Amino acid sequence: MKTIIVITRNPEEANQLKTLLSQHQYHLKLLDRIESIGKAIKEIACNTIILDPDSISVDNRTVRELTLQYPQIYFLCISKDRFHPELKDAICYHIYACLNKPLDPDELLYWLRCIEDDESSGTGNI
């Protein structure tokens, strides 16, 4: 079973994601702070992190640093807002995909399959 880290402070959305992901052989590790990523990655094998900029504080610099520190991990964002000027560079260069809320389960599963395809073909992250 693959593990996906989700960083959000919205328990309702986290539970919805957990239900969806568990139905498709994924395990969800929920974090409420970006600062917890390092410890979580040491404890579990993970190739995907989903960030929720609607509920956590995140900026371009933080995302860039995370992708440099963890180049083997794919970063996705989920947000109700279509435009995040504070994440413009991160979205262009470091975020694998941004998904809109309410989350379309098929779209999320599509991007997770794309990540698996990238890893199996050896094309790597971004």
C-alpha cells in the first residue's frame, strides 16, 4: 500500500481524502504543519505530498526548499482558489499539479497514476 502525506488543517477534507485514497490502495498520513514533513518522511516510504494552501501557510520559498530537499517527492496542491499569487513560482516550477476543491476523485487518481507512471518510466519528478 502506498502512503501519501496530506498537509491540511481541515479535518473534514482530510477524512474525505482518507476514504477516497483507502478505496484505491493508498494510505494517508495526515500532518497539520509543513515542519513535520522531515520526521514523517523518515518514518514512512512516501512519493507524494498534498498541500492545502487554504488551511496551512505556505509560500514560494518554502515549496522550493521542500522540492530541493526532497527531489524524489511529488508535490500536489488542492485549493478552492484558482489563483494564488503568493505561490506563482512554486506552481510553475515545483508543484506537480494543482487541483480545485471540491476535489474531483477521478482527477486526483489520474494525477496519482501519472506519478506512478513517471516513477516506473524513470522520467523522475518535474
